[in-house]
Amino acid sequence: MVFLQLIAVLITLLGVLMIVVNRKPKNYPKGPLQFPLLGTLPQMMWHSQVKNKPRRLLHEKYRRRFGKVYSLRLGPYPVVVLTDHKLIREAWNNLQICGRPKLHGAAARTNGVVRGILFMDGEEWQEQRRFALRHLRDFGFGKRSMENLVMDEVTELIRGFRRDAGSPISTQTRFNVAVLNSLWSIVAGERYSHDDPILQEIIKSIHRSLEFRGLVFFFPWLKDIFPKLSGWEEYMKCMPLSYEFLNKFVKGRLAAYDGGEPEHFTDVFINEIRRTMDPNSSFYKERGEATLTATLLDLFVAGIETTSTSLTYTLLYLALFPEKQTKLHEEIDRVIGSRLPTLEDRKRMPYTEAMIQEVLRFSSLVPTGLVHKTLTDVTVGKYSVPKNHWIMANLQGVHHDPEIWGDPENFRPERFLSDDNEVLKHEALLPFSFGKRVCLGESLARDELFLFITGIFQVFDVQTDPNSPRPTTEQLNSNIIAIPKPHQLVLKERHKE
């Protein structure tokens, strides 16, 4: 009898807890059932890790059930998800929705303290973002003057592809260094060999860290009790490599640079550290040096990963849809011929531009962008969202919304072309996010994509490997960046002499 009474009490308590955790603030978005402590994580983990289904299918299920604005809870963190491009644009332009969650996983990448640009907010983020934008532009960032730097990397990349022409290869790490070098010459005055072994190891570690998923991000105490089982130990094997590599560079440059005419962005940052006397500034003394390393890390990871993965997707999609590749070849041959591509060619190559936009839409490289946090109570559309709530843009959901695109599951560059063969700009296409935290490198990324793609497809025909399983467009469920499943492609020279 006592045992049955105890069971009844426990069931009652559980019922009360379920009612409490599922109670929402006034005028708050609806969402799926939440569990004590875990929130909606059980459903999400069951979907992606047990059923092994793409995360976007679960978001699509929630969108159909609750509308284009719905709520989740990731462990202790309440989250509002936006799948409406107009609301995303409105929200991301609101400075009070430009905060960042301070997770220990983000702090671990920069020696235990969140610094830099990507994961900072408030005055320090604004100070560092303004400084980076102003001085990177001074060295040509996002300007036509970088074209020659990019084309040098395109030329070397093609040289490497020629050595492997006709053989099945994985392209998933072939673009990283080439893309990074275009940026790194103005950031740090250095470029790396495309097969540099140290850099290749760092690239692998970055890939592993971006693919990492686990409850330890939401429940930091797990790392102390179960360091190996929680995955924290493995995560911490990945994180220090990039930071230590860049910190060594910063220490070396601090010792070598005498304060003369700055040669690159790092020198300008060092000058700012040396002239800063305000102890509250993020440029002040040792704090400034740590901030410099963190900022370089943000630029380094972005330079290595995002555009590179977009190029990987481009080759994969055009191998899978050869009729689209044929149209691209025809436009390259007609406009460029045998000379090197230039950015001036872009205005006469609408199909190439449309194809790039379709790659960005179809792949939705960063499916939910980086999470924002409300800094005050805010209103988003018709909903009230309290302070310290996360807000997530379901960009992949927007990019695959049939109400917007009609046939989103088809890879169809023509959707971005008018009847007059003009390139259409679509306000629902947000591959670089939007607003006050829009990607710093958008203009450079677009230039790089155009030059790398036209350069590669001018020389090569890209095909699937007939002796390997045919690749698919499916993606791995990863942490921040959605990467394609491993695959092999074959590059064949089109005009071999």
C-alpha cells in the first residue's frame, strides 16, 4: 500500500512538473511538449540520432503544426524559432535581439573566455566589429583589388586538380587553404601551401569541432562528471589547435613588429593595443592581445570553412545534375573563352550567378545561422519574447519553403532568372544571414565563389565516380555547418592539349 501511495505521489509530482514547464509567458509562441530539465531535447535527439533523419524534417513538422514562429526548450534554454523571412529581417535588425548566448563551448575555443566577434555581444562586439570592418577594408577586403589574390589561389588549385584528373577524389578538404589564403594575406600577411601538413591537421580539427553535438553544451556539469562519455574530452582535443596556432603567430608578431607602417590587419590591431590606455577597452594590454587572437580565430574559421563547403556543394550538385553543368560550361565558353575569369565577367553571366544563388539556397550551409539572444523584453511580429531568450532563424526552412519556392526540393538555378534572362534577387534568400550581424565576409565570399567556380569549370568537367556509390544531396546532422555526406567525384579536363 505504501509503495502504491509513493507511486501515486511521484506521478502527481511529475504531472505538476509537466504543467509547470509547459506553461508559457503571455503571448508567447506555441511549441512541442517540453520535459522537465531536458525541454524538447528528447524529441530532437530521437529524431536525429536514433531515427537518423535530417533535422530540417523535424523543424518542418513543427512549422506545419505550430506555424512559422514556434518555441522550443534546449535543456534550460528557451528558444523561439523564426521560419518567416520577413520576421527574420525585422528581428535581425533589432539591436536588442543581437545578443549571443554565453555557452562554455564558445568560451572553450578562446582559452576559457568568450572574446572576438562571432560569439560576443554588447559594446565589445560593436567595438570589435566596427574596427575589423573599417581596417580590413583599408587593406582591400571585399574590394576589386583582391581579385588577383583570389585568382592566384584558383590557379594553384587547378594545378592540383590537374594532377588528380581522371581519378576519383574527395573535394571536401581541397578548397579550405585556397579560400583561406585569399583572406589571410590581408589579415596576417601570410599564405600557406595547399598541402601544408600543420594546416591540414588544423582543418581536420575544425571540421571535427563543427560536427560535434552533445548534451554537454546545454548541461556543462556533464563535462566534470563524465568528461569522456559526454564527448567533452574529444571536443577539447579539437579546440586548442587553432587557437594555439594563432596565438603563437600573435606573440611572434608582437615581438617582431616595431610600430612602423602596418603591413596587414594584425599590425593595425597591435598599434591599437599599444595606444589604448583605457582599462575597460577590449584593446587594453593582455586583454587586447587575447581579443586579437580570438578575432583572428573567427576570421580563420570563417575563411577556412564556409566558402570552401559551398564550393564542395557546387561540384557535387553539378556532378549530380549534369544538364546544369552543361549550361554553365556553355556560358563560360561564350563569355570567358580561354582567358582567365575576372569579376567584370559577372555582369554578362546571369546563369552562373543564378546557379551560385541556387547552390546557396539548396545547401543552406548554416541551417539555423548563429543563435541570437534577447537583451531586453522584445516583440517579434505578434509575439512577446522575454529577455534572455534565444532566437533562432530557421534559414533552411525558409530556403525550402514550398509556399515561397514552389519546388524547393529541385535544384533549379532557373528560378533566379527572369524571362529576360536577368538575375533575380529574392528577399527570402538569406545565406549570409541579415541585419546587424550579417556575415562580415559576404562580399568576399560572393567574389570567391564566382572566380573559383568559373575557373574550375572552365577547365574541368565534374562527374560522379562510376565505381563508387552514387552521391546524394543528403547532409550530415552537424553542429553549426551542414556538410555533405562523404563522396567521390572525378574531374576530367575539357580541353586537354
